[in-house]
Amino acid sequence: MIRVVRGPTPKGLKSAAPRRLRKAIESFNKSGAPSAPLNATFVGYGSTATKQVLYSAQHGKCAWCERRTDFSSAPVEHYRPKGGASRHPRNNRPSVVDPAHYWWLAWDWTNLLFACARCNDAAHKANYFPLLPGSATVPAPTAPLPVDGASLPSSNSEQAALLDPAGAVNPLDHLEWAPVDSTQAMRDWTWQVVGRTPRGSATIATRSSGSWRRTCEITQRPDCCRASKK
Ligand SMILES: [Zn+2]
């Protein structure tokens, strides 16, 4: 995972987001969250134009695993999930789910990323969005909400465990690459991502095990300059 700089909100999203959010609020006021009518409003955040901006900003790579990803088959992904947030550690029970989070961020530019289908699937990030121990949880909104969205909650008070590739902190302050077996000759090393901090470890656990690609953020080549040469 490397840092992503999204740039300004794409024009199409900027003009469509208030209208789409208004529809979602109307559905929420009638049917609540989660609900099928609200889920049916989750369209339009991943237009080709919006995805193209993310794709370019991310150098054609998945925000999570950094694998080069086919534009047409990959989704626009939400950092904070739009259809309920799983808070428990992956594979740990009991499940702790906030089912009404974070539908109101479905069209928020700062919540969108380009990701590969694998990272977005149920075996990987899916709806996982754990918080750091002791973090406040933003309360889900309650109906009726004004349709202009003025009273929707801010997520600023939450301390997310999952690193945001486009967030305020550099993911590489929390993650590093280490050889799987440093007793081998260096030319034979393979690499694994490890957490340098609790957020780094939580991010690896949330995205689940599996392949992360180690890619230099400067040259865009794998196995370039970010190795922990121990
Ligand atoms: Zn991926």
C-alpha cells in the first residue's frame, strides 16, 4: 500500500453527489438502514469518469494490494463501507457489526478508492472497518433527516484501525516489507508485508492474508527500494 493523492473531486461526481445523497436520505427516512430501498440508491459513485481519476491517481494499481489491475473489471471501493461496518477482527467471533454505517458516505470523494475485485470481496476487505481500541464510534444518523444532508455525522472523531491510502498519514510509516526467510541468499528472497504499528498490523489483518505486492512508489516497479534489507 502506498500513498494515494486523489486530487480534486471529479466534476461529474461533484454535480451528481448531492442529488444521489438526497435520494438516499429520502429512502432512509422511509425505510431506515439497512434496507433494500436504501441499498437500491447505491449507484453512480463508480462512474467511468470517477474511476478513471482514481485509476490514474493510483497508477493503475489496487489501493490495497498494489497489484496492477484491469480498469474495466475492477470496482470503485469505499474506504468506510456503505452497507454496514464489521468491527470484529477477521475470523474472530462474536461478530460485532454496526449495520447502519456508513451509507451517507457512498458518494463522498474522500471515501472512494480504486481496488481490485479480490481485495473488495468477502474474503478480504469486504465491509471490515475496525476501530482502534478506545476509539469513539460515530453514531449512525436517525430518521427523519433533513434531505439536504446538513445534519449527517462527521467521521472525524473516529480512530480507524484500517489505514487510508489517501489519508493524512503515510501508510509506509505503518507497514514495511521484510524477507520471508533472510537465511537464504538475498537474490532468492521473497517478501512479506509486516506491521510496524498497531494500525499497520490491523490493516494487514483486515485486508486478510494473501498477496500484497511490494512496489516502489517512485519507480512503480516491484522489488525496488522499499525492502527491509536485513
Ligand atoms: Zn487488491
